[in-house]
Amino acid sequence: MPELTRRTALTATAALAAASVAAPRASAEEHHHGAPEAFDEVYEGRRIQGRPGGHHGYAVTVDGRELHVMRNADGSWISVVSHYDPVPTPRAAARAAVDELQGAQLLPFPAN
């Protein structure tokens, strides 16, 4: 069995620390199966709703208009409005979209 060196121990510790930081954190709004719960709320004067289903496994609307959302491999979520700013949940994606829209209406997005 190889001898444990200081370098090996430090490398293993750094790898474990990096893995714990990079691991997606479970949200309070996720079921025990990892699927986000449905939501329906008014945020900044806009009605946002979300439920399981839709094109990418979860459907989100802002004022009744579909907001395309997608779950990344690391468990974070993005939307067509805030594509480069991943968030932990579809609810957070809907809120980020409302913030980004700054009162503008969500326009239809032609899905391929």
C-alpha cells in the first residue's frame, strides 16, 4: 500500500472541498425526488406560475405567457430571458426573468 504523503492528503482535501462547493444544493421547494414543486405567486406585480410538465420537464409562465426554462446538468435552471445566469429553481428563473423584463411583456419564443 502506498505511503500517504502530505501532498496526497492536501490534494485529496482540496478535491473534496471543491466537490462540496460545486455540488448543487437541494432547495426547500424540491420534493424528495428532486422535482421542483409547483408554484403560483405574484412577484413584482407579475403573476408567475410553475408546474411539472412542459417542453423540458417543467412549465413556467409569466402573466400567462410561457417562459422557456431548462435544467442544467448541475441541477441549476436557466430561462430564455436569463440564459447566462443560472439559478437554483424554476421559481428563481421566473423571478429573474421578471427582473430582467423590467415591466416589458414576455414575447412568444419559437421553440424548435
